[in-house]
Amino acid sequence: MTTAQNDRVDRYKARCLTQERNLFGRLQAAALASRTQAKRLLKSKGDLSITEWRVLWDLAEAGPLTVTEMASIQRTDHALISRTIPAMIEKGYVATKTGTTDRRTSLVALTAAGRSVFEGTSVIMSQRRAALSTAFSEADLDVFLGLIDRFEQFVEDPKSLSPATEGTA
């Protein structure tokens, strides 16, 4: 290799080492890997998206919920759930009804078909969670979740960055 090629390889390796400690990038990569794994597992048992799976799971566990409640449980964007529900209604997995106390809200409920799909996929997703519990003890999980809580507080705190540092990642 030429000196220029060696320099480029060295710069690449140095950058890789730096990025190993980039928490923003590492969390994003871990989340992407988790989603990829979940998609593969769900695909092996049917044709559910991760969001559809989580909606079915929430409804199976908690009964009828509003979109806002599901978004809160899932720690996700309200719009993501809202966009998912019409396709799930079309597939026959869920049904909506107007709220009894507030007619402006809709409750989303699991149908018999939705329950069947949930039961067909819940085994593999349950196995995934069980496998995770063999990789992380309860104490490990408590520490990990505590660190995630601290990270979320940091990124949600508008005072965590001064105006001079905003815009850098």
C-alpha cells in the first residue's frame, strides 16, 4: 500500500474507534438492529409491522385504548399509531368505537381476527424477550434502563445544550 492509502486506512480506523464511544450513534444503531430482528421474527410468523404488533400487544394486554394511550405506552409518535390503525381496521385486526365519556375520542379494540394474529405471533416475540433475559440479569436491566432514563432526560432537556453548541451532533 502507498503512504496515502495507509493514511486513509488509519484515518478510517481512528474514526471507527471514535464512533465506538458516540452514544447518539450507538443507540441509533442498537435500535435499528433491534427493529431488524423484530421485523425478521414477525415476518417468520406472518406479515405484521412492528407497530402493528405493538398495537395488538397493547390491546391484548390492556383492552381497548385510545391512540394517545398506545403512543404513550409505546413511547412513540401519536401520528405513527394513527397512520397504522386504518390498515389494521382494513385487515380486520382492530375496530374503533366512539368513547363513551368523550365523544371526540375513539377507542381501538382488538377483534377476534386480531386476537388470533396476536396469539400466532406472541410466542416468537415472547421467546425474544426471554432470550434477552438470559443475556441481561434483572440487575443489568435496572442499570441499563436507568442509564437510558438519564440519556432521555438529557436529550429532552432544553438546557442541556447552550445556544453555541446547538446544531452539532
